[in-house]
Amino acid sequence: MNDIIHPIHRSAVGLANLRLFRSPLSGPQQPWHSQEDLFACLTLPRDLRRHFTRSMKKDYGKDVRTVMTVDGPTTIAPHWAAQGFIGAMREVGHEPEGFEHAYVIAITEAMKVLTEGMSPEDSLNYTIAAFRNSNKIPGPHPRVKMTGPDWFEPDDGETLQ
């Protein structure tokens, strides 16, 4: 945990800034978020932030990492963990209006950083592979071909139009 990890994107979500990071996993992956930032964005009290951080490390230890940033250590977790936590906060009435939309915009902007410099076709294929890898959907991944009327070729050879 000695190397400084820099966020690939920062975005105002709710009432704080959310840092998004490259996944520590290999291959195309969706961005990871700082859990502490997400909790701050949701205005959770400090004791609940600590409780949920301990709980995530205990329940999902292999799926979260503590990294060193210029702002100090933070726990990063995959996109699916943020989605689940935001959904849980909605269920208990603690998700501010527009919060999930702001989070989606932030994660989309972070994906643009990851695919910067790629052609539109390569960017779309990277995004598909990242979604499938991050959600543990086995490959091979379908590839989009953005030319001609048969622009999508699923794994089974069937072409969608």
C-alpha cells in the first residue's frame, strides 16, 4: 500500500466529491469508487461510514482494496458494490433525489477516461467487455462491428440488426 494511486475522475455526487479509480483487476473492468467518498456523498454519519467500511471488508474482502492516495488511504470497491449500496440507501429512504443519476454520470465520465483515444468501435467493445468482466459474465465477449447493416455479432453467431 506504499504506491500513491491517483483517481481517473472526480465528480460532485450528492453533497461531496466522488473519486473513481482504475480497477486493480486485469483486463477491461468498470471503474472502482472510493467507498468513503460514496458514504460522504450520501451524507452518512461518520459512525455509519466506519461500520459500512468494516462490513464491506469483512463480507467482500477479496472484492475491496485499501489504497494510498494523495489524500491518504481509502477503500476502493467495484461499480456493482456502489450500485448495491445506493439501492440499499434508496430502500431505507436515505438516497437524495437525483443521486443515482449523478453517480451514473460520474461512472460514465470515468469510462470515457478509460477509453480515451480508442475508436468508437473499440471504445464500445471495451465497455461491453468491462461490464461483462466486472459482473463475472463469462466470455468470450460479443464484439460490435459498427459498419454495415449487420453491426452486432453475438457469441452464438446470430446477427442482430
